[in-house]
Amino acid sequence: MSTFVSRMIHFVSCREASELLSQMQDRPLSPRERIRLRFHLAICDACTRFSRQLAFMRQAMRVYRT
Amino acid sequence: MTAHDFAQELERHRGYLYRVAHLQLRDRDAAEDVVQDTLLAALSGSGFSGKSSVRTWLTGILKHKIVDAIRRKQRDATPVTSLAPEGSELELDDFDALFRDDGTWEAPPAAWGDPEEALQRREFLDVLDLCLEKLPAATARVFMMREVLELESDEICKELAITANNLWVILYRARVALRMCLEENWFASERRA
């Protein structure tokens, strides 16, 4: 793995991943953020669940206001 | 549908509209005013296409009335200063407890089974309502601006005079708190059942 790639995917903690997942609902992520996030999600079940739950909550709010 | 039926149908949503408006404006009279304006506009206008539900349509009208009211309020007098500090200091301890020092989850999100099914249930929407009410007021207000009034980030920042970073932190906390509340009060008990 090139140092560039490894630097990009390193050090995305669950804390940071969860923040990015939330911000994704409010702004477009940068390509770098998207890649870091994707790598983290590939190895983290908890954040993957968190990601699905965020999407579900947005859907629930849509139902809430209809 | 006769005009009378239509008026009655609109009237049924008054309570919901008032709750949304009050959360945003924090003022009973101002909330009642925008709701009244909304219902009048709905009654006189012919904007209802039948493509969306009546409530969605009314929410759309209400959104404009609320934004106008917020703008008027800001122009008239009180500068909005209170929101950002309140939003950023809420329950900091709870949030530190959310993650371990190495950044991993202290209590990882649990599997929710089939959440889609919950959306069909009236009781789930009641729990959602309850969880929204449990959010700190400033947090709930921002969250509702984003998710119910569907304002864009930059619009909210402008209305409330807060930075984008501040907004993202508030929305993040709202979502995390809402997620925990739904898990505790719906999905966990569903698993037990």
C-alpha cells in the first residue's frame, strides 16, 4: 500500500466517522473524506449500523411531517 | 370535497403546525400568528395539487411564514446570541462518554432489526415525538429547521448567525441523542418482546 493511501485511511476513529456520517446529511463530503469514511465503514460494523440508522431517522422525519 | 370539508381538513393540522412553529419561534403569539397566516393562505390559495399530503403542503407554507417571522424578529430588535453557546455546551459529559479514549464506541449502536416496519406503527411515531421533545430546546429547534422545514445548512446559519461548524456539531448531537432515545425506547424493548 502506498504511503499516500495508508496516510489517507489511517486514524479515522469511530468518533470521526460518526461525525462525517452526520455531516454527510448536511454538506457534500470532500473526496478525501469520502474515501477515509468508506475504508472505515468497510471494517467497522458499529459505524455501518450507525450510518443506516441515520438514513432511517431522516426517513422517519419525513414520515413525521407528512 | 366541499369548501367546508377542506377548511375542516386544514383545521385538523392546526395542532401539529403550532407545535412546529412554537419550537422555532419560542413565542406563543408569534406561533399562533404564523399558523393562522398559514391556514388562511392555504384556504385562499389554490396551491394544493393533491400530489403530496395536506400536511406536507401545509408544512411548506408554514416554512416560509416562519422564515419571514424569524427575519422580522431579527430586524426588529433582539439579536440572536443565545443559540450557539447553548448548543455547544449541552451535555458535554454525555458526549465524552459516548466514545472511549481511542475513539471507538463506548456502547456501539445495536442492530435495529426491521426499522421500516416501525414507520407503519402509530406508537413508533409517538416515541419519536417523545424523543424530539427530550432534546434540549436549542438543539431541537435547529434539528427541526433542518429535518422538518428542510432548510439548507447555509440558510440556517444565516438565520441563526452561527458558523457552519457550529451547525454541524448541533445537528450531530441532535442525531446522536435521537438515535439513543429511539434505541432505548423502541428498538431495545422490541427486541425483548
